[in-house]
Amino acid sequence: MTQVAPRRLDTFTLASEPGNERLALARVAGAVKDLGLDGRRLERLKTAVAEATMNAIEHGNRNHPEIPVEIEVTQDGDRIVVAISDQGGQQCPEPGDSPEEPDLDRKLDGGQSPRGWGLFLIRNMVDAMEVTTDGQRHTIWLTMRTGGAAHDERV
Amino acid sequence: MTSACEATTRVLPGTAVIELSGEVDGAAATVLTAAYERAVTEGPDTSTVVLDFAAVDYINSTGIALIVSVLARARAERRKVVASGLSPHYREIFDITRLSDFIELFPDLDRAVSQLTPPAA
């Protein structure tokens, strides 16, 4: 079987300013528009990209506009891989962003902050999520298969 | 390409409707809190608050946190919160986060209002 090399679809940087996650999701959506991702899965990928970019801006680069968030979109067979990198190194959660799994009952009773949904949403939106750290460079890798996945059967 | 959140509040018998538009994110906190405040101040007998998302084009995790805060306050005040006009994608997010266990979802505002308010005599 012939192996096809991964194909880079787009690479770009964004200033670390609140709101720029909207630019990221629009640009990634444009990069993958011809790959046959159905509308529902495209919306999921957009949400995951927005949340991961927001984390990179706020927690990774601490809202310093001069430190860019780097985003690369690659097609590898039937997989779309979006890598979102910041310079936050090994990140510690912000106060109020609980590292524990969000529990709505506890949030409603005041036992957990109302916040802390970002990583939970990302994990539930894409087929796979991986985080790597290389020195100060912190990258979240989002993978979505163009043909759908068992993941879809759950909801 | 971004649009700030705006809210219009209408008080009906027993029900208050908050029609949201734009983006429900961290910047929407003041707007959403003020809208809820208006809803319960202008309608002290309000037992149900409808959040209508038909004109909302973006909700992020901070926006979800705001909705959780509104829901927590409403529950503490023994009020019910329902939602209408969510796109299929955001309905899915309401399911994943379990918000839909606590917030009844209606396809559109007309159906929510007709079901929640008594028919005119």
C-alpha cells in the first residue's frame, strides 16, 4: 500500500489577545473546507480549536500580544491534525479553572467553580487530543477523522 | 467578525424572556447578569426564565460558565430556566455538559412561550 506523506494545509500565527480564537476557528475551517468533514463534525472541530486557542492565549501566553500563538493544520490520510502552540511550558491551571472533571451538580451547589469547561469541551469535541511540552513550547494536538468515528455514536 | 452580546428582556405573565444575540463569552457577563436582574425585578412573579439563543452565533466555555451561574442563581431563587433556539451543535454541548438535564430545551421561542404562558382569557 502506498503511504501518502502528511500534507500541510495552513500554518499561521495570532497575537495573544482575547477574541483572537475566533480568527483561529475561521481560518482552520477554511483550511479544511474541501476535505469532506460533515457539518456537525466541522462545528465540533471549530469549538475545539477555539477553546484550545483561548487556553493558549490566556494560560499559555498570559495575554501578552507580542507572544504569538502558532497554529498548523495538517492532513494525514483521513485525519485532520491541528497543532496549537504557545510558550507557556508546563501549564498550571488558573485559580477557578479546576483541574478536576467538571461536575455540574457541584457547580450548581457552589462546590466547584462555574468555570473549567475548556479542556472538557475539547476532549469531547475531537477524536483525539494530545498535549506535548518541549521546554517552553506547549502544544495541543487535535485530531479529527474526515470519515467520522465511533466517538459520534455516543451523543 | 466578532459581535458583542446583547440582550432584550420581556416580561410576560409568570415568565420572563431574555433574547440574546451575538457572542456568549466572557464579555457577555455584564449583559447577561443585567438581563436576568431586569427579568426578576420587572417580573417579581416570574417563575420561569427563557433564554433564547436564536440570534447567538457563538458560545464558548466561559459563556457556558455564565449560563451555569445564571442557572445556579435561578435555582436558588426557585425559578426554572429553559432555553430556545439553540443550533444542533450547541444543543449537543448542552447535552455533553449536562445543562440539558436542568434546562428544558425548546426548538424555538414561540413554542417555549406558548407552552409556558397561560392562554389569554
